Amino acid sequence: MKGSSVEKKKDKRRRTSTPSKYVPSNKKGYGWLWGLLVVIVVAAIVAVGIYMGVKSNRDSENGADIAIKHSSVKVTENYIEFRSNNAKKDAKIIELFEDPRCPGCSELEKMHGAELADAIQSDQVVLRLRLMDFLNSQGASQYSTRANAALITVALTGDAESAFRFHSILWHTAPAEGGGVPEPTNAELAEKAKMAGAKGETLSQIKSGNFGTMRAATMGRVNLKVLNERMDGKGGTPAAFMNGGQIDLSRPDWVTSLYTTNKK
């Protein structure tokens, strides 16, 4: 009996021994939430980076990344003129004869459009676009005249930046030369004008076809006559002149040689 009593006391001592130091926490763990937020933020940054990269490549391909700042645009009967607001009195006058469907003109814009923008911004060069439309015969919708008319319409708003960018987009995305090739509709021209920054009534005019095709056609005829006179009846596009003298467009530095990078 005594032995049994002793055993019971030992069992009691065991049961009343010091409890484990582990204490379940009543605090909620938010570490997983912070981790999730970090993942979301990183994913958003990556997505924006990808989008901007794609947009940058797309803009580069269609010419929408080429623009001028602090400049003015003027439309005359024969040309569209771009000049910086601080253009020098003795700035060189560059006349560029081109048709919006001319493959050579398209390539010239792709190669030198950004350089022409820099030349204008240098305050040392004034650019006059002498638009032509003799390649209407390549299609059935008078595309060259319509594209020129759309460009004139945007230029008449006085927004030099949008007009210059629209010119770049039109020439970068010109339909291929040759019969049977799909030509942009007026609605598609309006979308390109919108991409360039044109707004409101200007877009409506282009989309509806009410945008001065007669004026563009007259400009095209006049410039074809002028170009043939200057080139002894053998005028072709693209062609460029500086202060009346023809420029050799085969030279890769023909634009950069026109001005110095030091404006002063």
C-alpha cells in the first residue's frame, strides 16, 4: 500500500511539472500579403515596360515617333512650310518634291525624317514640302491626292507638331506602288491623323472626304510642272533643292551637312 501511495505522488508530480514554453500566437501573419503585393507590383512594372517597348517599336515603324517642337507650319498654294519659331533670317530653304505613294519618297522619310526634324529644330533650316500626286494612276481611289489633302487639312490647323508627325506617318505607311494594292480609305487616313495628334473637326473632315482634294490636286499639278522645268522635263521623286540648287540625295549625310549641331 505504501508503495502504491508513493507511485501516485510521483505521477502527480509529473502531471504538475512545468508546462512547455511553446505558446500558440494569437497574432495574424501578414507576411504572405506583403509578398503578394511585391509580386503584383513587379508584374505591373514588367507589363508597363513590355507595353512601352512594343509601343516604342510600333511608333518607330510607323513614323509616329518623329516630331518637331516650338515650330510653325504654313500652307501656301504650292507647298507646306515648317520652320522653328527661332529660325534664323538666313536659314537655308529646303524644297522637297514628293508623292505619298512614291517608294523612294517613303524610304527617304524612313532614313532621314528624324534628321530633317533636327535640322528644323536647329533654327538653320526651313523645310518646304512640295506635294505631288502623279502616282494616282497606280490605283483606283486617287490615293496620292487624298493623302496630300489630308495632310494639308491638318497643316491648316496651325499645329506644326501634328502636321509634321502626320507627314511622317503617311510616308512610313505608304501603300506599295502597283495596281491592285489596297489603298487606305478616308477613314483610315483619319485614324492616322488622329495618331499624329489631330483632333475634332479636322478628323471629321478627313473621314467624310470633305477635306480639300481640289486644292491638293492643284498643288500637285503645279509642283509637277515646276519640277519638270527644273530638271529639263525629266522630273522624278524624291527630289530636293536648297536655295534653288538640286541636292544629291544619294549622299547619306545630305541632311546633316546642311547645318551645324551648334545652334549658336
